[in-house]
Amino acid sequence: MKITIKKILFFLVFMFVLISCTSCDSKNIGYYPRISRTDLKKVECITFSVDGIQYNYQSNDNETFPKISAQIEAMLRSGKFDISGLFTGKVKMPCTDEAVNDNKAAVDIWFEIFIDNGSYKKIFFTMNSNDTQSIWIYATSTDSYSDGKFLKHYSCDCKELLTLLDSYNAE
């Protein structure tokens, strides 16, 4: 009886440690890697679309670029680790240039971000109008998304970024 209780306690402690470690804020914990803070600081260009109108901002645009960049970084940094990602198989969506182009045509809000000398050369993601949502990112270290992979930022707080995008929608 004591051995069974010890095994159960050991298992519970092990699970607690495992869950605690996976909750840490690190760029490559778990199944889905994340965009690192250092990569987000190296953004050189942000292109996005709101309701079919495309906007493009370079890092040297001192008025608008810092606001958009900071809101995207805050949104992605607010994402939580998805423990269920450890137990699921690979993503069944294609990570190709065609899939990115199809998504650009099919959704109201999308972002394409170009990073200078980071782990990824460019990333692409779509959004909807929910205040909290999971962000699936197409990421590549080359010019083609076909060479890339998916990253997931689970349960991101998108409220501030959506508020900023509403100002573009009102123009």
C-alpha cells in the first residue's frame, strides 16, 4: 500500500514539474516554437491588410511603425503555452506560398512581417475580430514559405492590436 501511494505521489510531483517547466517563457518549449523577443526587435517591414486595404510600413517610418510593431509584439508575447500541442500530431495544413496567398485573399485581417537577420526571414499570420485567439504563424528562414513551418501562439490577447486596426478601418 505504501509503495502505491509513493508511486502516485511521485507521478503527481513529476506531472507538476513537467507542467511548470512547459509554462516557462522560452522560445522553443513544447511542440510549437515561438517567435523570440530578439527576432521581434529585428523587424524591418510590416505589411498588413484590413478589410482588403493593404498597408506597408518600413522600420524607418518613425511615426506609425513603432506603434504597430509594439502592438504585434505585445500580442504575440501574451500568448500562452499550449500543453495540448504536446499530444497532437503534426499540423495538417500546407505551409506553402500558395496557402499564404489563398489566406491573404480569404480573410479580412492578415500580417506579413519581414525580419532582418533573425531566426526567420518572414512570418505570416491571419487574425479575426476576437479579443482572444490563437495565432497560427507561417514562418520561413528563406524566401519561400514552402520551406517553412508553423508556429503557434495560443490564447493571445488581441484587444489592443484590434483597437489599433479599427483606426485603419475607420479611415
